[in-house]
Amino acid sequence: MNKEQKQEVIEALKSKFSQYSNFYITDTESLSVAQVTNLRRHCFDKQVEMKVAKNTLIKKALESLDNEKYAGIYESLHQVTALMFSESPKDPAVIISSFRKAQNGDRPVLKAAFLNGDIFIGDNQLVNLTKIKTKNELIGEVIGLLMSPIQRVIGALQNRPDTTDVREAKAEVAKEEKTEAPTVEAKVETASAPESADSKTEPEA
């Protein structure tokens, strides 16, 4: 690779580092070509960009952007390096973890991760990185917390009997009681009243 080609790679890397605020630095040295292809497919499915580049070119690209900002990850630039760029801070970690389980191995190795300005060094950080809450997940949790009291109030109102209906039911019962009362009294009076003189039949002489 001549000087111009190297510069082209550096510029391409600078563009990616500027575009993404999250990237992972992994070691894919012991993976076969087929495994690397499979890993790329996993990344593509999750909208994660994977690029293999020389460590010296990666370092020059980062130094030219902000040497102090990225200084903490330079020691991780050794052996074969594959970069994973992602909008999500946790997707690359999930990809690496699931890929390992599928391959029943421990590759690729996580060397470092740069997430929104925070640097995580070492493969032992992988499990924690898979548990990071994304922005959408955090928003969802906040909305859930805010909605919970409202849902309880709505539930209570739905289960509570309507006072208007109760009043109407009581009024209807009272109305029926008033209507039935005279009818009963009338029946009692009719049963107990003496026969009139006109209604008696005189005995024949």
C-alpha cells in the first residue's frame, strides 16, 4: 500500500469516527475467512458497520481528529483489528456475545469500546456492555413509570360504579314501590268489606 492509498484509508476511517459516537475495537486474528464473513453478516443485520484496518492507520485517523479524546484506546491497537461502528452502544456487544455462543468459542475478543466519550478496556467488559440501556429503552422505562399512576387511576375509575346509574336505580325502585303499595291495600279492603244490602238475596216465602 503506497502513501496515497494509506491516506485514503485514513480519510475513510476519519469519516466513520466522525459519523459514529460508538465503536468497538475487536481482535479477529484467529477467525477463518468463513467466520469473518459470517460475523459481517451478523453486523449487517443489526446495522453495524464492520471494517478491518491496520492499527497504525487507525491510530493516525484518531490522532488527526482528537488525539487527547481517543488517547485511552491506543494501547488496544495491536494484532488484527476489526472495528464495529454502531448507532447503538450495545448492539456490537450483543453481536460478539451471540457470535461466540454460536461458534462455541471466545472470538472475536473485545479489546476496547468507545461509547459516547466513555472508554471501556478489555474483554471482561463485554457482559456489562450487553446490558447497557439504549436511549429508546430508557425513554420507554420513563414513559412506563409516568403512565403507571395514570393507569391505576383509570382502572379505579373503570371499576367504580357510576353514581348516576346508582341514583337512577334507587329512584326506579322507589317508583315501583309507590306504584305497588295502593294495589295491595285495595285488595285487603276488598277482601274485608261487608256485603251490601242490595247484594243479599231474600229467602222465598
